[in-house]
Amino acid sequence: MAIFKKTTKEVKAKKGESALGSRVNALVCPHISEKAAILAEKGTYVFEVARDTNKIEIAKAVATLYNVTPVRVNIINLPDTRVFVRNRNGVKAGLRKALVTLKKGDKIEIL
């Protein structure tokens, strides 16, 4: 059954990986809030990430984009919330955030 087996290049191209091995679209955008600014002073940065990424992919993406070394990655999944606007029920999409702690001395300039 080796005829039907996919090569590693086809699998990587399907997942959206670059030549460096990290996902191109793992990081959606930096999450900017008052709490994120306080955490950034302590060396922890907050990013919105894609739903299907894991901690390893996030760490590789941060390392390649910002040229820093992540020490720890924590993930927070915020659920969808129900909203009531103009006499209609709706759903506000949840999001997935990653808290990336960097090595001492490393900094990311977001703004």
C-alpha cells in the first residue's frame, strides 16, 4: 500500500507550514489590552492564535517572527458568548489566546 502514501512535502504543504517548520498562520494578531500591557512589562506577551494550533507551533512561530526565545506558552480558550442586540439573539465568537513568556532580556515591540 506504499503507492497511496503521501510524502512529507505534501503533508507539510497541506498543513500550511513554511520551510522553517513553524506554521505561517499560527499567530492571528497580538492581543492588546490593559492586562496584556501589564504582563508585557513582566516579559509575558499575549497573542490571539488559530483554533487548531498547539503550544509547540506557537513557540516556533513567535521565535521565527520576532527573533526571541520563548520559555513557556500557556493557552486560554474563551468560549462563545450569547448576546442580545436589537431584539435578536446572537452568538459572539470566542477566541483562543496564547500567553508567551520570553527568556530574560528578550523583548517584543508590539506598538
